[in-house]
Amino acid sequence: MRDFASGQWTMSELCDHYGVSRESGYKWARRYREEGEAGLEERSRRPLHCPHQTPAHVEALILGLQASCSWGSRKLLSKLRDQLPPSEVPARSTVFDVLKRHGLVKPRRRRQKWAHPGAVPLRTDAPNQVWSIDFKGHFRMRNGIYCYPLTVMDHFSRYLLGCKALLSTKAISAKAALQRIFQRYGLPDAIRSDNGTPFASTGFHGLCAMNAWWMKLGIVHQRITPASPQENGVHERMHRTLKADTTRPPGSSCAGQQHKFDRFQHLYNQDRPHEALDDRTPASVWTPSLRPYPSYIAPPEYPGHFEIRRVSNKGTFRIHSGQHFLSHALSNEYIGLEEVDDGLWNIAFYNTLLGRIDQRSGLLTGATSRRK
């Protein structure tokens, strides 16, 4: 501006010398004449008016309501409708943005979605390779109490191994019923189930007390794809026959309903021919398992290069200086850790590969293969 004020150069010469347009040159000259040195300072390019900006009085009302009741955006919006004209009521997302901008929204930790292990195609060529287990839909007995039938069937022979009338789907009663089946018939190579309680959970690898017990017994747990009952179609078809023969009418009590189930199990196995078995009965095809139920479950044995860790009663384990949560289902159990890359470890439990953990980030990822 001193060069321009000296009058020795024209505006065109000055703009060419400093590399600016004539419009910019005249703009700075005008500001200098009107405001002096202060007119040459950089000005904010923020618009003077923002049509979608929340009005100040609406924002103040949102903050005042939140301070008095600590509600979320949905409930605050309901109160705003009572205190503002319809044209000024903001959207729920606007209320949330105001709260977030002022640090009044606590970030939620996103729930980890574990990879579903999936079930292998169901092909069997001998008894006891795969058993299927499920709860038949509950129904009310004549005494008004609900019955939850637990059914177990051998896939190859269609042999109904058990049909127990239970009063709930809790793991403790289901495990007791299944243990009696194991003691009587032996152990299968694998058990196929859906993803519901008590056979699986929403945690890492679907771990729960039931399938952790199966892993300790050397039984592979096959979980069908969620919302895909056709992957266990043989069992579902048996349930349809079970419902027609034993629940119309239902038993007068749990003991009476169990009597109906026992009678159905005998007829289904001994007398009823099956087209899939060339019209033979399941009892003529099925043979007991050669794997007896053990009276003692030995602790796991891992290869020598594995690092062994004991899961705490809080479901956590340590890798060097870091502590990571795995599952409450494995509390006080021993897991094996195998380093497969720098800071990347496989997590094994007995003969099952559960997944991997990145030691640096603590990120757990589910395994696509069930066996080591």
C-alpha cells in the first residue's frame, strides 16, 4: 500500500509486479482507505448466514432440557414438540448433533461381530458320525406348565437317541439329559445344532458351557447357518412327526408327557420304516458308538511349541504383558497359543482352533476351520 500511496506507479504496474489481479489490487486499496492497516488483515470466509444452522434459542433449549433430565435425543425431541412451534422443531438427528457437539453423547462401543464357523455339508456313511440336537418348540401341557422337548438323533440311521421333556432350555438340565445319552450310547464324532441357547452364544466362536464341554470330549460342534433350518432338515422332519403324535393332546403333566415321548421313541426306532433307509427301521441300521463316555476328562495336551495359558475365572488370559478377554465359558481352562506370525497367535482349545489374536491390537478374529 505504501507503493500505491506514493503515486509513482499505476495500479496496473503494481498488480503486475506483485502477481495479483487488478480486482484484488483495487479491493486492498479500498480497504486501506476505509480501515487503515486493520483492513489489510485476513478476514474469515465463513458465510454471514447459514440457512440450515440450528437457531441459537433452539440449541439453548436442547442443552437446558438435557442438563435437567440427562435424556437422549429421542426423549428430548418429544419435549421440544411441546415447547416449540411446529416450524422450529428440529429433526432427531439435529438434536443428537447438538448433544454430540457439546460432548454430551458418550460414544458406544460397537459390538464385535464374530465370524460364524459354519457347518460342513451334511454327509454321513456310518452311524455316530453326526448327531443332531435341538429343542422342539415348547407347548403347554394340560396342567398349564410349558414343556420344552430336547431331542437327539443320529443323522445316518435316523435313530432317535433321546426325547426328554424338560421344563426349560437351561444348560444345566440339557447337559444332564445329554450326559445320560452319552453314557448309554457312547460319543459321536460331531454334533450339529442351531445357534440358540444353550448350544451356542453370541460371543467369540459361539462359546458357551455346552459346546466347551463337547470340545473337551473330542466332539466337533457343527453350527448351522443362522436362519437356515434346512441344514438340519432330517431333524426338523422328525419334529413334525413328533408334534403330531405326542402333543395332540399333550400330557397331563411332565411325567405323562415323558411317557408319550418314550412310546413315540420306541415306535419311531423299532417299528416305523423310513424311505431314506430303503424302508428299514432306524434300529436295524444303528449301532452303538465305539467311543464310550469317559469317567474322567483329561486336561488338554498341546504341541511343545505352544504356549499354554490358563483362562481366569473372569474369562481372560495373558499374552506377555497384555490381558485379553476370551469367554466365561472357558474359565479356569487351559488354552494353547501358537505364534504363526510376528505378534499373531492361534488360539486352540483341545482339538479345536478357536481363532486368532493380534497381540499388538488385542483384536480377536474367529476361525473358519474348526479343527487344528
